[in-house]
Amino acid sequence: MNGWAGQRLRVDLTTGEITKEPLSFEYRRKWIGGRGFNSDVIYNEVPPNLDPYDPKARVCFGVGPMSGTAAPSTGRVTVSAKSPLTGGFGDANMGGHWGAEVKYAGYDQIIIQGRAKKPVYIWIDDDKVEIRDASHLWGKFPREADQMIKEELGDEDMHIMMIGPAGENMVRFACAFNDVWRAAGRTGTGGVLGSKNLKAIATRGSGTVKVADPKKLMDVCNRLRQAFKTDPMKMGLYEIGSLALINVANRDGWLPWKNFQGGAHPDANNLSGETHAATVLKHREGCFACPICCGRFTQIRDGKFAGEEFGGPEYEHAVPTGPRVGIIDDANDIWHNCCLTNDYGIDAIETGGVIASAMEWYQRGLITTKDTGGLELEWGNAEVVATLIEQIGQRKGFGAILAEGADRASDKLGLGEEGHYYTITTRGMTLPGDDPRGLGFGYGLSFSMGTRGGCDHLRSLCCLELSGALYPGLNTQILGDESACKPVTINSKPYMVYYEENQKATTDCLNVCCFTTHWSYAVLTPDQVEYLNAVTGLDFTEEDFQEVGERVYNLERAYWNRCMSGSREDTVPERFLKEPMPQGVDYQTNVGVTFPLNDMLPQYYRYRDWDPKSGFPTDRKLKQLGLDYVAKDLAPLRSKYVSETEKKKKKWYY
Amino acid sequence: MAVMTKAQAKKFNEMTDKMIDVLNFLKNGKVIDDAEHRAVMLKGFSKLVDVLQEKKIINAKGAKAAMKGGFDSLIAELS
Amino acid sequence: MSDGKVLLFNHEKCAGCRSCVVGCSLYHDGECGKVVSRVAVVRNERFGESFPVGCDACTDAPCAAVCPTGACAMDHEAGITKIDANKCIGCKECAMACPFAAINMHYKTGKAFKCDLCEGREEGPVCADWCPGGAITYEAANVSLKVKRRNKLTERLQAAKVGEEG
């Protein structure tokens, strides 16, 4: 079979049963792979009212037909589960090389269900799959456990998916990794794995991906890789990593400062990509088949924490336990915090987010040292932040409350509606390091209704408003409006977000890296269609391609609807709607801006063909996408949701 | 070819986001059909320019201008 | 020292992406996978270390020296040894003899296969062409070594200057 392996692996940790399920042509054509396969399984097999830590819950690892091929950046994996953080649909995406290895071992997807009686790991050696004891690995940081498994199994070339202690302790925003450092950060899938007593999936694959038209694929891949050589985004990302964004964010006022009280700071350059490259960059890292290689490996050479080293950080990794919690003077504090979130295995964004919320509660007197176990949550107190990260990872002290996520923590501390104002979340999930008053109106629009919890930049990653300006004419080509390349304008943003969300979803089904198709636009949809058809031998069109993404997006939305979430929750944290952006530096470009969600959301619903009253997809849209069964599921819920809206208060998590 | 009045063009020009509105207008006026409406929604502006050029609603020069100037140019061509 | 172009592997610049590996496999075998690639990248993910490995185009090649059938022999025009699959008996002596472990046995035929510098490819070897960081380059060895010597000298002079100032 070309492209796909043609089967998924299902492991039931309660019974020990291991099954291989063939994937039909119709199924593969409809969902393609990766996020598509995962979302379908979660929708069908995980009831919306199930406790995410219940043994019946699923964790899915999906790769796509492009995984392991020579197209740009084909190592990624989508990890999906009902989220312990939000209670709704959750997924995350990780780079590295494990995705290619899973494909070479002969699987398009791995589904984990049940719960092992004691800690285990799974060993996949091509078609041989076994469940092995992991008691000796439990409690270990990924960097240690990775080596222990490689030595035990006698092969240092294998690739391993792994959780850290935070996942074992079921921290609600714990994450999964592969190749030690590559994180599937968001929505807490690591905790679901921990609840199943699954420490790792070690994988060795000796197979290959068959290609329908090798010459065609070689031509397309070659053309794209030649383009990457001079691509402006590639050059920046390769040189200084995603921290290249720090100085841009600072100028355009979207660098989170103190829980988004501000968007810029005079000392931002301390953690910029340029500074990182000059002081602590040990090595550049690339995921499988990547022409960009934006990954970093950091080694602190002098000053505080000298000698510490770790894989990373990304922009979104360094910002939350840096400027977002008021740390900006000594970058070594930030790198140290990045090392901690890696070692414990917690989503850095959510970790920094919940600490920042707690700091603002402390600042405003909603909590005191009585609540924090004596810790003084002063902005920029690096020692306290590092202590809290460890406490969260171990579910100890005040960290045990924060490990629940900001909204649950707020309720546990009895902070009422006021506490929630500072949690900076939508549907229970917090914002990444992109203040929508700066980056940008498109990003912010997609935060309001993104289908893995709002506040997520990776559902649309509408970089047409970020890097679009580096590709003159691109916004015109897709949107008919070049002025949309500015982040702080509403021009064409509803259509931009609709288009980019569909595009991103299909990209996630192929499981190629979206940095090749958003951020860098060296690969456009027609290129993806070309390489997909060259590999699979099928005849996808550009419309088909976008439609798959639209289908997946609507399915995920419907899952939220079944959780009783819809238009009532389609919003962004009030801070962005109400508080004009203050001045942080004199060259800041967005002073005074507030985020005009309601100038865009109604138009966006029209593109989606969602009923604006409930925020549920219409029957017409669902049937158009071949989701008649979903229309049936939603039919009794639509009016129920609307009447609930009329009656009840807003829900912060599910 | 003019498929809208200057007044309609002015209305479109005042909209900050107009893809769906322009498409609906063209469909209601039977300039494009359902399938073409759908294809443009999924593929984007360049597909709209292609469709209109194929139907000889705009000529090659107009198409080129539209790909350069976006909706501003296209709406001028269509009115 | 050969004047001909060969592949040079610089692990300091290797990001471990394996674009070389997957490109090589597609170009030669029409399928994608590490097991059918003529280059390899060894990684220590824990420490962020990556090592590209490929045929170093030995002038006095051990792989040819040990071959019992003459299947592996120097192609003097290309400046690299090549394996004639028709003559190869799959004894693995060449693979064992190679100081860089750059020769593998093919999963379909059981025969040895190795780098042929992508003979006939206009842009030169895929691995060097596709490497994002310049860790694999295709150039005349003595030219590259001259450049390296000069860079080393510049480094030493700069360090001495800093020492003086500091």
C-alpha cells in the first residue's frame, strides 16, 4: 500500500489485548490520517461525560500517509484524548522522529485504552508488540528513562514516546514527549497516559513507506527543498530558532508581561533568539526530514545554573515561565525553568499561565501567603517560580492546587468570578504567548472558538497576519486582500481564520509540520496536494484537501457541543476586550488597542455555517461534510444548549 | 463585464471582510453556481479570479489586475 | 589527495534531521526509509548530538580490498567504489571492513549497497543538496581542508587577541 501502513494498533492495558485493525480505503480517504483518525476515534469512542482519567478513556497517537517520507518535515505525531484540563476535546502535536519510526514499524495510528495494574511501557518492534514492566522507570525524568529503556532493550537507535513525573501524577496539563525533548504540550494528554500507568512506547521500525510515483515525489520534494534554501522564515528560524519572535513580539506589543497586563518590556532582548544563539546555543536540532531545523539544544555556560542543558526552548516554552511571570532580568532563570518543565513533563504554557494567574491573585490580594504555604508570589521571583514548577510536577504544596489548572484552582481557592478574570482562559485552556491585541486579530478570533480549548494559536496559526508580509501577494492570492497581512486590523480576518483553520487541520491529518505551511509559506496547499497524490497514488484536489480539514474541524466542534459548549463560550479573556494595551516600550506599535472580537465573530459563523445562536454547526453543513451521524447527535442538544445559556452561568471547564 | 451596480460595489468596498458576501451575490445573480461557490470558499481568491476569467466575465488583463489588487480591483472590474 | 569531489561530513553542523537519509532512499530505491538509505545519522537525543555517516570515498578502499567476487570495486572516474549487485554474493565482508559502517545489506536482496555519489544527478548528491545546515557538503577534499585550516587560524588569532585585551 502506498503512503499509509494500512492498519492501526490498539492496546488494551486492562486486558493486555493487542489488536491490529485494518483501515479501509474509504476511511483513509475520508480522514487521511493523524489528527483526522484521532478525532474520529475520540468522537466515537469517548463519551462527552466520561472522566478523562477513566480507564475507558482513549489516547490516540496518529501519523499520516506522508509520515516518514521525503516531503518537508514528516516526523510529527498528533496525540489526542479527552482533556483533563478542559473536559472537552483535546490534542497536541509533537515533532521529533518517533512519528516516522511508528510508520516504519507499520502503523498509521496507535490507540491506548484501559488501565494497567502497575506501571508499564509498550515495546513495538515492527509487528512484534509487547507490554513490559516499567516500575523501575516510574518517577524518572524523560532524559533518564529514555536511556534506561534503550539500554534494557539493547538498541540506542530506537525512538521512544515518554511521559514525565507530572504525567504519572496526573497533573491536568502534563504532556507527552518523544526523543526526550519534543513535547506534545497542550491539553494534558500526558496525564491521561499517567492515569493508565503507561510510561512509554518504545519503537523500532525497519520498514519503509511505499510511494506510488517516486519520480514525481522526488521532483516535488526537490523543488520545495530548493525553495527552502532561500526562504526568509527558514533562514531566521534555522539561525536563531522560534525565539526569533521575541523582539518582533516586543515591538508589536504581544509579548506577555505579567499575565498579559502588558505586551512589551525594555529588556526583552535578554531572551531573544539572537541572545540565545550568542550565549547558550549548544546545537541546532531538526525533526525528521525537516529543511528548517528550528530546534534548539541549550547549554548554560556561565552564571546561574551553569552546566544545565536541555532540548529547546521554543518561544512558547520560554515566554510563560519568563516575562509572563515577570522574569526578564537573568535569562538563565528562564532557561532553568524551561529545563524544569521539560524534566517534569508539564505544558510550559499552562504552567506559566497558572503561575502568572496566581501571581496576579496575590498582587490583588485575592490570595495570601496563607494560601500559598508561605511562598511570596511576587512578580519576577525566579526562586518561587522554580519551586512552584517542581511542586506542580509533584502535586505538592500550593502546586497541588495549581496542578488542577487555573480555573479549577480559582474555584478551589474560593475566588469567585473575580478569580476567573485573571485565569486568561477560554474553555479552561490558557493563551499561548501571543496577546491578541498585538498578534493579532486573526489569532484572537481563532482563540475564541478553537476546538481544543480556545486560546490556542495552533488551530489556525493564521500566520498570513504574521509572516504573510514576507510573501508579497500571498494574502491577495488567498484572501483577495493584502492589507490583511497586518495583525492589528479586522480586514478579511474572518475568512483568513476559516481558510487557515481548514488548511491547518488537513496539514495535521498528513502530519507534516505546519511551520512549512504556516510561518514559512514555502509549501502551499497545491504543493501538498501534489506530494500527497505522488505518495498515495490518489487524486485529491485542492478542494478535497481543504474539505478534509473542514470536516475534522466540525467534528471536533461537535464534540464540544456534546459537552454543552458553544457560542456562550466563544470568547476571549475579558482583559483583551476591555483593557487597552498599555505602553511598555517607546517603539511599541499597538498602544491603546483592545481586541474587537464582536466585529469579526458573527461573520466567521457565516463562513462556518454555524448557527450563531447556539454556535452549533447547522445540519446542512454537517451533511455536506458526510457527517450525518453527527447531525443526529446534535439535534436534541441544540435547543437544550440555548435554553441552558438562558438559564445558567458561564462554564469555565467541563 | 458588469455584474453589479456602482452602488453595490460601494457597499462591498465598505465591508472589512467580504468573500462570502461577494460569493453569495454572484450565486444569487446566477453568475456562479453552487459548486463554484464551494470551490472558491475552500480554495480562496485566486480560484474566484480563475472562475470569472473562464466564464469571460473578466478578461486576462482584468484577472491580472485582480491578482495584484485583490477585491478592490476585482469589484471595480465587475462594476 | 583526490582532486575529485567527495562527500564531507561535519557533525558539528548536523541537526540530526535525516533529510539526507530520506532523500537518498527515495532517490535510489523509490521508497522512503532509513533501511534503504546509503547515509545514516546517529543521534544522542539526550545530549543534542548528531553524527552523519556516509561513504568517505577512501582512495585505498577496504571494502574493495576484501570483496571475494570483485563486486565491490573502485570506479576511478567517479572516485568512489561501487557495488555490482549481479556479482555480489551478500557475504557482508565489505560492510564489516568499512571503517565508517557506511555499507548496508539490502532487505529485499540481501546484497550489499552503498553510496554512488548519486551518479548522473544534475544537482549532485541528494544528501549534500538537501542538508539544511551544510553538515554534508560535496566538494574537492583538498579545497575544503584549505578552508578549514584558514578558519582554524582565524579562530586562533581572534582568541589570542581577546586574551591580550582581557
